[in-house]
Amino acid sequence: MTRRRVRNLTAHRTVGALTALLLAAGALAVPQTAAAHGHPEPPPAYADVLDLHGTPTAAEPGDDEDNNPVTVFADRGSWHAYALPEAGDEDAYGGFSGPLYIAQEYPWWLSKSFSRIRLTENGRPLDLAGGGAPRSTSLPGRLLQSYDLGRGLHLTLELRFATGRTALIRAEVRNTGPAPRTLGADWTGSLLRPADKPMRDAPSLTATGSGVGVDFARVREMWDYLTDGTERFEVTHKDRVRTTVDGDSYRTEAAKPVTLAPGRSHSFDWTESYTFTAAERTKEQARVRGVLARPAAVVSASDARWRGYVAGVTRGVPADRRRTAVKSLQTLVTNWRGAAGRIKHDGITPSISYKWFTGGIWAWDTWKQAVGTARFAPDLAQSQIRSMFDWQIRPDSATRPQDAGMIPDVIFYNDPERGGGNWNERNSKPPLAAWAVWEVYAKSGDRAFLREMYPKLVAYQDWWYRNRDHDRDGLAEYGATVDPANDSPEQRRLAAAWESGMDNAPRFDAGLGTGTVANRAAGGTLLGYSIDQESVDLNSYLAADQGYLARIAGAIGRGADARHWKQRSTATSAAVRTTMYDPADGWFHDIALGTGAPLTARGRGIEGAVPLWTGTASAAQARAVRDKLTDPAEFATTVPFPTVAKSSPYFSPTAYWRGPVWFDQAYFALGGLRRYGYGKDADALTDRLLTHASGLTGNGPIMENYDPTTGAPLNSPDFSWSAALLLPMLTGEK
């Protein structure tokens, strides 16, 4: 993961017949869950696993670190999201905060609260705070507000996502008093405009026959705001309404009042849709009609789907850790983005809460996220893997045929031809794809998926050894592609460090001697570049992926291939075991190209534990690594498994990959300990991590990483791969 502007990068079953009809219309199609039916309603223990309260004050979210301080909720791959109003903020009562919408690649707040309902009686507005502070909470799959309006009137607001482009809001008013009540209803809202041109003039309001719409001008600000002028946010009411627009504000009024007899209720239903193209809008309008025709069926199907999700992530999790599991679930689902722009399949972005992670899908994030997602939505896990392989370089590529088989680092809504600056093909990411495919298969049992992915995985393996094994000794190096951005030795070194995923780890420092070398085909064609060291994590990952390719080949009836990959895995593991372990240091290290000398002077990094997770280490080597992993002066810090050992002269607890704890590396270390029989150590260190990583046991967000000495949260909140790999950690799996 690269936390910087990359400016230099040139169906789930349904409930009842009505729901089945909606499915046929496409309104409810969602990835298959891991068991949606036969489970009770999630208990109140899962309320507010994340604090989703907050009201935006400006159109552009973010603090000095480009993080959105308001955690939001989205579902079904939507590109817009909502929060709950702050307690006591009466100006926000009657609506949901937002929405936050994604301008192709960047998040923006459309409004403080775009659709605030007001009820009137005899022409006078009812005070939503008249009966005291409302109850405002989040539950799995929905946001909820309850108001006591006094004199027997109660208002409940619920927001769920009906499709991947549309939220359904139901405002139910109930009369529990002794006399009939006749009520009117209206809705108001206004735009939060960006402060700077040309973004300031992008959104504009339009009255419609069924509500209100927001149109967007074409704006191509590469690093801030991207729209094509075809985007649309639209509110559609079930009941007849009339709308007036006054500049940046609007008012929608129900055409007729509603009379409620004692004990009766009425639901005001409306949808809020965000689409990117005219074709999407046309398709979504048909879905919206189906949703508003049968809103109760939509609610029933959504709640059933989420019961299945919750059952999937809590299965096998101790009771005192299940809230954390549901928090992980909600984080992953909120970061789910449906296919749009150049993203051809649904995927999961790293975080909707960090500006630079909102509209893109990274390769090794995807591999790890799929492993967690498969626990509750195997179809979504498959889809996100496809979203990266959609862009695997083909042999007939017009721009980089030498990279056939490579998976790009990251894809976004826009590729370079559409003016996107975040798309990156100057490097790939660590090869964990076969592991991800196998783990998803283990949950889905879908052999067709294995058959689909097998040749693509083979091509990816072949690319590593063709383009990243400089001396052809069977040990690969991280490197850089032949790309306009890799136009200097320093840029090539930087791209190689990015390819590792551990961007600024000490082992890649230019000041410590890291450089690059050119890789050429037998005929002299430039294939790319390698750093001048063979990395222990890379080659351990390759050995593991070869082992998973053997399993995949066996499962699809390719016995000869299975034997081939098993032999390759054995050979790669032996090479790592015999060349990359330093007996004097008791740790695995990268080794220098040419000499094969272990680079011990660069300190111990958490990558030295990866050979335990992959089963590459010998028993004696694992015992020595275990001693370092359990030593408080090394890796057993307050939050265990810093990326650089505490004893290292380069250890810095808040400097990205120079010390902070990342949950993927913690997962690998814990799995390695368990694999070699150190389960008690793994249990103790898991407990320490879950206890001391800030917010995990409360309602704080799951972070990108943590200070190993204090547990303080660092960098991006609501981070997907942390959430994904927490799920197997919570069950103590390898």
C-alpha cells in the first residue's frame, strides 16, 4: 500500500414471492452470503460496533491527513454513504448525515443532511425533540433513528441499501394516542458546496415530478474531483409530492395529508440513488420503481442477508470477540464498491475514509480482503479477485507485452487514457493470489472458479520468474516495470519498494545500499528492473503460491501440473531455507544479489517471520524465529509484531513500514507460530494485540496500522485488509 499522491504514475436468496419478483428485476441481486437464512435477528450486542455519528461541516471531508473524521455506512457496492446525526444536534434531526458521494475517485459530502423530514399538524411543525433526545443507532445493515413526538406520536427512520446504487429510507409515523391525527409531511435539504472552483459549481439542484435531483458538471481535477457531467443523485418518493428549488436549497411536500387512527401507522418511503452514467440511471429508475412498489420485501431481504453475514463472521469466534468480528464485517461492506468506470467487477477499496484510498483497488489488498470476505460473501470474494485479474497484462498488449501475466499494483475508476493519475502499472504487488483463490474456494466449493483462475495464476507466476529473477537462480527480486514513470535509478528503486508493499522499510533504503539492475530477455529486450537483493518474503510467498497452485491443479484434475507445482514449491522453500536464514542472528533476511550475503546490517524486519507462515522454515529455524517473536525487546511489543524489530537502529514506531503494526503481518506471524506448534504463544500475543490496539474492543474504527509501543491508531481509519485478516485471527486460525 502506498500512502501518497501518486502524481508520477502516468444474489442472494430472498424472502417470499414478492422478493423473488424484485430479484428478477435486478433490484435485489447481491453476492451470495455464507448462510442468510435460518438465523435469528442479530442481538442488540451488535448495535453501534462503530461510532457512525457525525455531521459534516464542509463539502470536502478530511483532516490534515486527508482522513474523514466521520465514519460512514454503505452497502452493496454503493458509491455513496451515510452517517447518523450527532446527539443533541437538533438542526440535523429528521435525516441522515450526508450523503458522502465519490466523485469517481474522491469522496465529497453532498449535504449536511440532504433529506430531512418534517411533520406538521394543522399547519404547525411538530418538534422532533419534543419528547426528548431521539435514539440514534446503527445495526448490522441499517441506520436507525427513533423520535418521541409527544401525545402518542412516534417517528422511526430507517436507512438500508436496496441496490448497489440506491438507498431506501422508510419514515414510519405511528399513532399510539387515543385520537385520530392528521399529519402533513415535507422534506428539506441544501447543498454543501466545495470551497474552490471549479468543484464549487459542480453540483446543482433540479426539481422532479417525484422528488429532487442533483446534476453534476464535468470537472476533471485529477487530484481532487472527477466527474463526466453524466452523474446524478436523485431522490424519488413513493407518494405523490411537489418540489420547489431555491438556489442551493429545496423543499419537497407530500401532496396529501395522512390521517392516522389510534393504533395505526403510515410509512413515508423514498429512495436516494447515485449513478454515474445515463445508462446506469435508466436501469436504476426501473429498479427504484420495483423497490418502492414493495419496500417491505426489500427490508426483509436486506435483513436476511445481513443475518447471514453476521452468522458467517461470528462462527467460531468467542463471544467476547464477536463485536469486533461484526465491526470487521461492517468495515468491509462499507468499503465495497460496485463495478464502475474501469473497475469491471465489484471490489473492495482500502478505505472510504481516506481520500487517496476511496476509488481504487490494490492487488495485494485484494488478495487479503478476499480471504476475509469469503467468510460471509464468497461471491463477493470471487468478484474482487476478478476485478484485479481483469487487468492482467496480456501477451498482445500494445504497450507492455514484455509484462504478460503481470497484475498491476492498483486500478481506479479512471485509467491513464481517461486522465486518471492514480492508476499504477509501474510495479506489481506481492504474489498471494493463489492463496486467496484457494481460501475462497475452501468457503465456496466452486471448482469452476478454480478452473477459471488457474491459467491466470500460472501466467502471474511465470511473469515473476521471467521478469524478476535477475540471475536465474530460482530466487526472485522485487522490481520495476518498463514504464515512463520509472525513468531514473531512484524512481526504479522506489517502484521496487512499492512492489514489496512495504514502501519505506529500512531494507530498501538507498542510503543502506539498495540499487537496481536491468533485466533482459535472451535477445536483449529490456524486461524490467530488479532491486539488487533477493527478498525473503517474496520468495516465501512464491513458494506458498506454488503449493496452492498444486492444490488447485489437483482439485481440477490436472495431476501432472499438481506434481510439477509441488516440486517447484519444495525447491523454492529449500532455497529460502538454505540461503536466507542467518544462524548467528536467528532470523531470515534478504540477501544480496551476486554474493548471497544476508543483509543483517539493515536490522530484523517482520518479513523474516513469513517463512513460518508458508511452512518454509525448518523446525530449528522456526524455534529461533519464535524466540524473537515472543521477546518484548524484539517483536512482542505492547501491540505485537512491529514491522521493524524494536532492537533495530531503524525502528520508528509511527513511521509507516519502519515500526507500526500492520494486521496482515501480525496474521502471518501468528499463523506461523501456530503452524510450528507454538499455539499458546500465538494465543497470548493475539490477546495482547486485540486488547491494546486502540478502538478494537470499543466503537472506534479499525485502523491501517498501530503504534506498537502505545497501541495508538495510525494512518487511515476503516481499513479493509486489517478488518479482513482480523476475522481469521479472531478464531485462532493459521
